[in-house]
Amino acid sequence: MSDDLETPERRDEGFSLIDVLVATSIMAVIMVFVTGAILEIYSDVNRTDGISTARDQVGNSFRRLDKELRYATWVATPGKVGDGWYLEYATSSTDCQQLAFRNGVLTRSTWTLPGTSPGSPTTIATDLAPTPGVDPFTVYEPGDKPYATAAPGVSGVGGEYELEHDQVRLRFSGRAGKVELPLDVLFTAQNTNRNTPALNDCSKGRPAA
């Protein structure tokens, strides 16, 4: 072999500034996508937690009221006093109940006749929001036809269907952060009928207008 052959030049100069800038730009783009994915995951987790919390609020309201309203012997027409809504009902000949919905809080008060003053309210649920355009409490009386104007297939009954018992409809939403879970539930007071008197001594506990 000839001594004149040159040894290949060794390239030890490293990365150029352009190489570094290109690599940094690629890494920045990748980090944007990764960060966005992580934030989306956390957002989904927070949304799920919020829905779960709101569902607990709604479920708590339903469970506490189910037995009482289902077996009520008398239900009053709901009333509004100031910024609060009220609904009175009797669960026996002497036991009176009052639901109150004010400032996002649903409470229940009780008293026994011949008393006329509701006792200290017990909180049933908090962080509730009224459903826009409707009252939180609605009472349908025996003989009413609340489903006469319902769209076909929505109510499940004919338009001429008449109620035989009082029905109490509650409508509001459970709130948790930015999440709202609507509640629209109907209770049938099975111990009421067309002969149930419109007035009851429990109505004396209604707040003054």
C-alpha cells in the first residue's frame, strides 16, 4: 500500500446551531401535543367528578323525599315568598312537612299539630340551581290532565288521562363547579284522591306573603 494514502478526516465538530434549533422546534411541537393531551385527560377527570358530585346531590334529594311525598295524605299548592319557594304537605293527620327552596338550598321542616310553626329546617341538598322558566315545585291535582299537550310517545299515557291522586313534580339541577345535572322527578301522593279537602291545618305553617 502507498504511504501517500490519506486517512479519512474525522468529524468531531458536533452539532451546528441549525441542528439544535430544528431539534428544539420539533421537541416543542411534541410537547404541545403531549401537554394538550394531559390537560384534556385532567379536564375529563374533573368533569366526571363534577357529574358524580351533582348526581349525588340529585340522588340525595330523591331518596329523602321519596317515601314522604309518596305517602302524603294532603298536598298544598306551592307558594313563593320573597326569593324562596315553599310546599306544605301532611304525612298523617297530625304530622306536617314543609319543603323550601331558596338560594340553591333545599330544606325540610316538620311540625306536629296543633302547632303552626315549622321546626328548624334540615338541609336536604345544596348547590342546586332552578330550572330556567319553570317553578321548582309543581302540584297536579286529581282530575287534572297534565299530559294532554305532551308530544306523542313522551308521556306514555293518552291525552285524556285524568289524575286520581295528587302528583308533586320537582325540577331543578344539581351543580358541581361548571357541571349541572338536571332533576325532573314526579311523586304520586297515593293517599290523596278527589275527595281530599283542599284545606288542611298544616297550611297554617305557610310563610306570610
